[in-house]
Amino acid sequence: MTAHTAKLHGHELAYVDSGTGPAILFIHGLLGTNANWSHLVTALESSHRVVVPDLFGHGASDKPMGDYSLGAHAATLRDLLDRLDIERVTLVGHSLGGGIALQFCYLFPERVDRLVLVSSGGLGRAVSPVLRAAALPGAELVIPVIASGWVRSRLEGLGGALARIGVRPPADVREAWRGFTSLGDADSRRAFLATTRAVIDPGGQTVTAHDHLPMETDIRTLVVWGTRDRMIPAWHATTAHGAIPSSRVELFDGAGHFPHLEEPERFAALLSEFMAD
């Protein structure tokens, strides 16, 4: 994927912009990057314009001091669409990106054609204890230790040993590791903590779509979840379906928090069908 950058609010935002046709904006989750969607760029760019940013605080984008709330991310994405002269878009958001997509629908409903939520945040209080721990006081002192080069090198050695005997970790583990390795520098850790604490406290998720997000919307909505999601429980898909009358739910049996990576061909076909319907 060819990377571009745009200066928004005085900071560089990295993004991919490929293909022509109806626009799709993919929004990655916490500690993710646009690489989470690379297989979908290849699958869809012949018939759609595919825009895939690295959110501020992630990947190749800047990691400034400032606001990392859902509203701030949504406003940044609106400004990116303005820069690219895109009026309306289908939003596809995973995890944190799903919460941002919901916030975008609330703030800018006239800009949204369709909505796809993948293992989305913002639909209930429950969330993994690992993420709740990042909201605890003192997490900023613990994370530099567990993300240190010494710890990472030993975990990489363990992963290499498992690979040599034919053990391939599931998508959840691979993506968690990729995100963990991104915390090696202070700016990334600060942005991670600011983003996490904007939506999570020690008891769980603090921002819920039930308060004010588009539960009475007529935006066509697809909800995708893995039945073995240990980050955000799959029953949140039921919550979304009950709250958004126009929604359709697809469960990926046996998949974890990254169903679009565990079954990429199925997800690509499902998304193409949803876009064409």
C-alpha cells in the first residue's frame, strides 16, 4: 500500500488512499495501524475508493499531546475526508475504531452511507481486564518495564521457538504482539494511555452508544463479531442489533477479536455483499 500524509491540526496523519468508486473509510482499533486492513485494500480497490488512516497516536502518524477522545478522532477523520474531497463514505470500524465510527455517525450523519462495526467498542461496559489495567494509576510506570527491549527480546525468542516446532499463534495473539511492540517509545506509550483512558476506566468502558450515539439512525448497519472474542464479549453484538433497528449481525464462529483477519476471504465477501445490497 502506498502511504500518504496530510497535515491536520498542525500534525502529520498517515493514510492510504487507493482505488476509485464509492468511498470506504477503514478505522483500526487500539494499537492498530492501517496494516490491519491491507488485505481489504487489495480486495476492494478495483471497485471502491479505499481510505485507511493511521489514527493520531498510532503507526506512522504523529503522536501529539492533546485530545484522544472518540470525538477528537472522529473530527480528524472528517477533516481528512474534506481534504480528499470525499462527501459521503461507508465507515468500517474495528474495536476502538467502531466506537469512533459510532461517534462519527452521531456528529456527521450526513456524511455516512453505511456503517460496519467489527468487534466494536462503545456498546457496553464489559472489556478485557488487560485494558482495564491500563486505566489504573501507575500504569505509566509499569508499561515501560513490560515493553522494554529486554522483555520483548525474550518473548520474541519464545515465539521463534514455538514457530520452529510448527506452532502458529492465532490472530488475536499476533495482533496483540504487534501492538505491544509499538509501545517501545515514550510518545507511543503516552498516546496509548491517553486513548485508553478516554474510553475505559478500571471498571470497564466509560463511553456507551446508549447515551447519545445513533441508535435511532436509518443508516444501514452491519455488525460482525467473533464468538470467542476475549477482548469485548460477543453478546455486545446482540446489544447493537437490538438498539440499531436497521442492523444485520454476522457471527464468525470460533473467531476472536479480529474476525476480519482470522477469516479474511469471508469478511471481504461479506463486506462486498453488504456494499452491493
